[in-house]
Amino acid sequence: MGVARFCAKCGTENTGGLDACPNCGSSLQLGAAQSAPPPMPPPSMMPYSPPVPLWGPPPPTVKRATVGTILGDTLSTFGKDFVVYFGIFLIYGAAITLSTLLATALVFGNPSGSVEVPTAGGPLVFDALYLYLALLVVIAVVGLVIQSILTATLTVFAVHRHQGTAITIGEAFRRGLPKFISILGASLLPGLLIGVSLAAILGLLLYGALTLNLGLMCGAGVLLLAMIPVTIYVTIALSLYAPPIMMEGKSALGGLSRSWELTRGRRLTLFGVFIVLGLLAFAISLAATIPFVFVANPYLSSIGQIVATAITGSWTAIMAAVAYNLIMSSQFPPPVGYGTAPPLWRPRS
């Protein structure tokens, strides 16, 4: 007859194979009474283990990138930080508009640009025209640089604000400033490509008209008409270049390539978004400028356009950020399971 491994009275383990319990002295020889397993500790001493559910709540619903969701989130994101967007583009619109008016006043003597047309025998003011064109080019270049900085800054700001992440406009500016050259390059490349194509077609059309070549003129006219949908298609396909540049660290070409990939299968949706936003922007511009139609002073009459720019100037950047977030969320939805998992993608800090 052997000995028990555990004491039936106190539960002490018999590691030495003794006949009696080293703790309470009870007999450890196997018998009918000692064959039972050691007693369980009282419930008050047992650690509590919460029940593990076999399934949990469903994952949060992932928004699809539709016309309604993109438009709704764009306007809600804009309204959430209306003062920031309005203030930035109020300053930007006023600076560009007043610079143009001052350049016109410097060259022509008045901001309206109205001058007397010189007679055939009178002197031609080519120097003044060259100066005016040079000033307009400088203003346009400076405007493009500022616009690129604003796009970089507001893209970072809008992406985080749409996700509900706290970020200040100052922090967004610090992140956006180093990448504005890539933003500028990505914004200019499609325009240059389309511009060169249009210039070539117009050159063919002009050459056909000068040589009275009807076939060349018809061919160039067909190409010119075909450029309209092509231009729209390319513009939409490359419209989401800014978020990949800012959030994924892409270059100018990388941002354009990433935009082409992100918009694949969604270009008709984005076309609808552009149409609606364009109509809203036109209505706001019309409402803001109508009160100043009969104002003779060009500085006062420009107030309406400046206000319209302050309201709608940020919409393109916000729309691109919102569409980017929605497309990325649909590509990486939360996993099905218990609880809410962190997102599978994060903006690049």
C-alpha cells in the first residue's frame, strides 16, 4: 500500500514520500478516505477571472468614399475649424488681390488699368507693358509658392482634424514647410503636360489655317475637343497628390503616382464631388461679389472676391485630405473581433 501525494486534511504536498503529513501529522497511507483529491480552497481565496466572451461587438462601421460622405466630411471638417481656414485665406486673398491692384496702379497710374489707347502716330508704351507683365509674373510665382505652403500645411492639418487627432496649425506648418517644393512640383507637372499638349494642338490648328489645309484644321479641332475630357480625367486622377506627399513622405512624382492609384475606381465619384463643390463655390462667389458690382473704387469692389476666397479657398485641400482618409480606411478596415483595435495605418509624423 503506497502513500498519498497530497495530505487529505490540509492539502500539503508529500514531496518526500513520507507516511505522515509534515504539516499536520495526518497519515498519508493510501486508503479509501485518502484517495479523494485535495480539498479546494474556499471561494473567498480563489482569484477572480472575468468571463471571456466568445464574440464581441461588431467593428465600427467604415465609411465608404462616396460623393455624399466626401462632401459631408469636407464641409464638417471645414466648419470644425472655420476660423482657421477663413483667416488664412482671407490674408492670402487680400495679399494677392492688393498686390495685383498696386502693380496695375504703379504701371498705369490707377488700379483699374484704364489708359488712353495711343494713336497710330503716338508713342507705344512697350516699356510700361513689359514692366506690368513682369510684375504679374512675379506676383504669380510668389502666389504659387505661398499656395504650395498653404496646401502642405492645410493637408496635414485637415487629415489629422478629420481623424479627430489634436494638432495645431503651427505644428502643421512646421511639418508642411519642408515639403512645399514637392507640393509645388506636383501641382505644376500636370498643368505643364496639359499646357504643352494644348499648345501643340493650337499650333497645328493655326498652321492649318495659315496654309488653308482643311484636313489639318479638322484634325486639330477634333484633338482640341478630345482634350477637354482628357484634361478633366487627368486632373481628377491626379487630384489627391498632396496627402501622400505629406503623410507618406512621397516625392512630387511619387505623390502623383500614388494619387493615380488611390483614385482608381473612384474617379467618377470625385468628379461628382468637384462638380458640387464648384457649384457651391460659384454661388458663394456670386453672393459675395454682387453687393460690390456698382462700386467704382477697385479696392472696395475687390472685397467681395477676397471674402469668397477666404470661404472657399481651402476646400480643395480639405476635400483631398478627407477623400484620402476615407479611401485609406476602406482599404484597411478594423479587424473583426472583440473590442476596438487601433488603425492599421497611421499618418506619417
